[in-house]
Amino acid sequence: MRSFADLDALIGLVPAQVVNRLSAIDFGRGSEALYRDQMPGLLTELADRARVQSITASSAIEGVIVADADRAQRIINRQATTLRNRSEQELAGYRDAQDYLFQQDWRPLNAGLILHLHRLLFAHTAVPGGAFKTEDNLVVDRSPDGSTTVRFKPVPAASTPFAIDDLIERYKNAVAAGEHHPVLLSGLFILDILVIHPFEDGNGRVARLLTNAMLGEHGYTVGHYVSLEQAVAESADAYCRALLDSTHGWHEGTADPWPWLGYFTRVIAGAYAVFADRAAAAQTPGTKQQRVREHILRHAPATFRLADIRTAVPGVSDQTIRLVLEQLRSEGRVRADGTGRSATWTRIPNTAPSE
């Protein structure tokens, strides 16, 4: 589609900061095989956690929230036999779509795959999925007072099937040519999908699903172990700003792709950095209690939750983390604010260890 009309002119000169991120991404990709061989148990645990985070985060971006965390976990684990409301139905739909991409041979990339992902997203609802939009749509920002501002105008409904087919063909030809980095080509594909906006609802979720699939096809499978959707949710303002900045002039072929590609590569490089940190934490010498203690005192944010430690130090039970927290509290090194799942912990100033 538009972004693939003249790739040499569009992305022939890559900004230095993006070059550096691509180098980090490629280095991370090279490390994945090593981790798979040496630490298969860790990767299984990371994949299980990333799956939950991706499903909940990508859904939450669209306002699909199941407030009861235990209930959400049961839905994601396919233990809930009845879905009580629309949010639970759509959470289950994202679960099904992601599991399809991660557990099935979804190839080849074509319009049928995109429609199938959309069908899965809404399969548990009364909304008919799996069909392109039949009416023109607009992407708007809504103000607290109820007013709206048009962010950009997608491709007309009548042109959508052609636009999707054309985008896929141009993307495949670009990949086969091998003249541009596959991460940049994947990012451009996602940009064009978002601007085409092929569905009445679910466009962002389909784009995030495709991001993991397309990166994985090129060997960049970090999204299996670190949730890219969670990273997007945590940087929602930057995501929207980058997308908006790269849509100006898209229909006329004058858009600047680098705000979006800069954001896109930053998220992926960040995921690989987190992946490396978690692998390093798992290899840290000492007992599990020592690893937790080291992380809390030297690496954790000043204020954190138990779940943050669980994620940062894989392979350690909640019971072990609580034990270390209680030890540090008795030493006067941390304090607890609140109780139960909602509790936060804060390091007490001027008590960092000198060893």
C-alpha cells in the first residue's frame, strides 16, 4: 500500500537511533536460540506470563477489562465455562486469536488470515466478526466534554479489500527482495493496516496480533517471552503520538514513517533488553532468596509491587518473595503500604547495602 510504493525513498536512509535499535534487536534475536538451549524451563515460565500479560493488556487498551484478576486468569486458562459479559467475551476472543497464532501454523499471510483473526476476536460475542467494514469510518479523539477531533481518515470501505490485498502483495515482494530490514518492513505493514482501518471495531487488536506473528516469522520471537502489548499499554501516549505523526499525508504519499518506526523499534528493543535482564537474573549465583534480595535492594524501582518482583526474578515463588520482603521490613529497609494483592512496597531511603 502507500508505505511500500517507494521503499528506497521512504526508508532508504535510516536514522542513527533506529540503526542502533535494530542492532540491539538483531543481537537479541541471536541470543534467543542460546536461551532456548540452556534455559528451556525459564522460557516456558516467561512465555506463560507473557501470554497472560499480552491478552489482558491488549484488551485493556480498548477498554476491555475484567476487574477480578482471578476471574481473568481463569478465562485465559480456559477454566471458565461461562462468559458473563461483553468484556469477558472479548478477553476470551483475544486469547483464542493469540493462541491460534502462537500454537498453530497460521501461514501464509493473506487477507483470509486477517479476517480469521477478527472472527476469533468476536467469536464469543453477538458481534459478527470476520468481515471488512461496510461503511466509511473515522479515527477520532474524544474530549472529556464529549467533543471529537478527527485524528485521521482511513481508506474508504469500498476500497478496503483491494487495499489489504495490495498491501500484502507489496509487503511480500519487499521481503523477498531482501533490501530492507524485516523489522522495518513489519512496522510499515502495521502502520498501513492501522491507517486502512479495515474493520468497524478491533483494528488495534488485530494489528497487535499481527505484530507478534510477523516478527516471529522473521525469527524475532521476543513477543513470546516479553509482552509487546504490555509495553504498548504502558506507553499509550507515545504510541498514539507516533501513529498520528506518521499518518499526516499518508493518502498523498508524503507521510513520514520515522515517528512510527522509531516507536516500533523502541518497543521491540526494549523487550529484548527486558528479556536479557530476566535471563541474567535467572543465572545469578546464590539462592532464590539472595536473588530476590539483590533485586529489591539494587534494581527494583523505589516503589514496587510483589508482582513486579515476580516478573523480574523468574522461577521464584510468591512465598519466597514474601519471606524476603518480611526480612527486609524487619531490618528497616522496606515498608509496606496496604495489604494483600494491592500492597505496594517502598525502599526506605539511606539504607542501601554497602556490600
